Amino acid sequence: MQKMSPRFAIFFLLISGLVMSCKKEKETVPPPPPPVSTTPTIPKEDILKDSALFYSRDIYLWNEQIPATFNAKNYSDLEKVMLAIRPYSVEAGFADPVDRFSFAIKQTEWDAMSEGMGTTSTTTGTEGDFGMTVFFRVEGDLRVRLVEPLSPAGLAGIKRGWRITKINGNTDITTANSDFIVDNIYDAATAKVTFLKPDGSTVELDLARGHYHEKAVYLDSVYTISNKKIGYLVFNSFLGNTADIQDEFQRVFSKFGSAGVTEVVMDLRYNGGGYVSLQQKLANYLVSTSANGGVMMNQVYNNANAVNNETTKFKKEGTLNLSRVYFIVSNATASASELLINNLRPYMDVKLIGANTYGKPVGFFPIPVGEWYIFPVSFRSTNKNGEGNYFNGLTVNAKVADGLDKDWGDITEARLASAIKNITTGSFRVAAEPEYQEPAAIAKGNKTLDAPFLKITVGETRPQ
């Protein structure tokens, strides 16, 4: 589920050669032994680490801040090298280094993860887990936040909103026990989980890790409320098979256009980002017709690579001509999701509902180094107005609790209901309703539960 697993595949290189034999004659003199090399052999791992540092000194957005004394060999692998360069990302206006993102991953794991999202195929996919994610609604109330339909959890009939009361016999379902929940729900091969369903009944299920294809476009619906045609789209990731996801965009927005939709609510609350190209495609469907040909975004590199700076313009697609768009967001909304929001702001009335976003206005490319890909932050993105340094996240117009007790598409779910209320009345909540404030323990626990999932803005091809 868009997760960066700690378990990496092991690779072996098999080198074969031709062996020539001939009949040895009695008079044959044995060849002299090969000369003994006095040059020390450099371990392959050290070569890869130095290569990762070499690329970083070139393309890392804050490359000039990496000290000359930085020694990549001091770290156990390429992932640790990428983590070690993060502190050298000092940005004006921020007290602490801003890079929380640079990482490395084995190539096969990245290929499997990035292609596993979004395909419409029902063949065996690439993820190996139960296929569900969880969040705390309040202290002691752990809910299923999302279930992949083709996963073991989905095939078992589990739905968003079900409450988890016991995991492998353990009833300590509290924020203080979040690490246990991660280990037994995300990383375990099997688990026995007890659920409390919305109708008050309980069910105990034995789950086993499975492989499946994830859905990027999770739900699309059209509601007619107070004479308003509202299109609602739950979009979970900008990663995956780009052709399949683009086909889904075309299907959804054709449906919205045919239905006469005049308002759109984009649900990106758990969307951690993905490919820039898919963000561009979605932005072209959402933006108003008047923006066609206008600047969508600027992609800016470090001084050494400024020749690669690039400006992308809108190429309007579909028949919708929206003046505003609503985004349901959270701290799990990151990277390409934030990029989409930021790019639309100069052209439309963009309203955010939920909780402030993650804060990742930068991106990178997969750079192959041996059997690894390294991802040093390589560019920053700004919109038409030059706005972009939202390392602290994008601020919402209305703080609204995540309606974890409701399934997707339920118009009484707190955040969707708030969007609909604003569309139909101009207000996000009833007058007497206080603004939602997430308790610190819940925020900390849910941060732990969301930590295994990637937050990425990634370009498919690195500039040369």
C-alpha cells in the first residue's frame, strides 16, 4: 500500500565464462603465475556509496551545503547515505533543515511498488500485506481508514469505518501502543483481528499477507443536493501505471461532464503523492477553461543545473469549467497532491477541508546506482505566482475531524459533509460548532501509523 518496506530483495550476479580445454602434451611448459596486484581492492559497496555521494553533489537541491569532509563510506548502505545528507538542507525562513524526504530503495522494490498502484488488472499484484490502513478516531478507538478491494482485507469484506478491538489477542488498542499496531497490521505475515462493525456485531478474521493491485481512483460519485450537481472523487495515489490512471481520469471526468457537474470535491486525505506527470494531467481536467495556456508550474533546480529549469503550461482537458474546487486533505496529503493544489490556486477558488497538509514542495528522480535507486531531493516547484515553499504544509480553510466512523461516499462523513455544506450554504459548519482541534496523543499515534507510507513527488526521467 504505497509502503516502503524494510525488507529488501537480495541479488546475486552470476558471471559465466568460456572454459577452453586442450590435450596436454608432455613437453608443455606450465605458464607463469599471474602477477600479484599491489593495488587494494575497493569493496563494491563502497563504490556504490561514493557514487551516490557523487550524484548528490551534482543534483541535490542543497548540494553546495554538503561539506567536503562528508564520507559516504561511514554509512552502512545507500539508504543511510541519503538520510545523512538531509541535515544539509538549510532553507531561508526555516529554523531546522527542511529535507525529510531523500531516500534510497532497491530497484526491484521501487519498480514493484510504483507499478502496483492504479492498474485495472485483476492479476496478482506487487504488494505483500493485508491491504488495509488504520487510524485512531479518538483514544482507544482504532478504525479502518482504507481497504484495497483486491487485497486480503478487501476480499474478507472489511470496510472503512470498522473498529478494531483486538489484534492477536491484545486488547491494548491505544496510541501508546502504536508501534505494536504497525508491526502487526502492516508488517506481519498473519494476524487475527477482531472488528466491531457499524451495526454493533463483531467478527474475528484471520488475515494473511497477500499480493494485489491497488486502486488509485478509489471512488467517484455524483450527488444532487439543493439543486447542486456535485462530483466527488477519492484519489489515493499519483503512483502506478500512468496509462491506466489517465484512462481513469478520462472516464471520471467524462462522467462528471455528462452529469452536468458544477462543483467538484477531490478527496486526497491519504494521497502521499507520486508522478508529476499524473498531477499535470489531473490539473488539466480540474482547472478553469480560462487558464488554458497559462503557467501551471515552474520546476527549479540548483545553480549547477539551472539549465534544466522548466515551465509547464496548462492544456485544458474535459468539458468541466469550474470556478472553484474543494480538496479534502490531512497531514498524510503530500507532494504531488500539494503540488496540484498549489498549481490551481492562481486560477481558481481553492478550498481545503480537514487538517493542514504534510509540507513537501520539492521532488526528485530515481537515479540508478548498482541495484539501488537513490532519490536525493533535486528540484523545487512553484506556481504561476512563484509560491511554493510550503515546508510547513498548506493551511486548511476549515479544520474538520476525519470521519473514520463512516464509509467512503457517505454524505454524512464529517469532511465530505463539510464540503457539501459550504457548497450549498456558504458555511463549513453550523454556527455553534467549534473548530476541530486534534488531541496531541491522537496526532502522535496517527503519525506513527502513517509513517511507513511514502510522501513523494517524482519525475520519471532525470535531466541530463
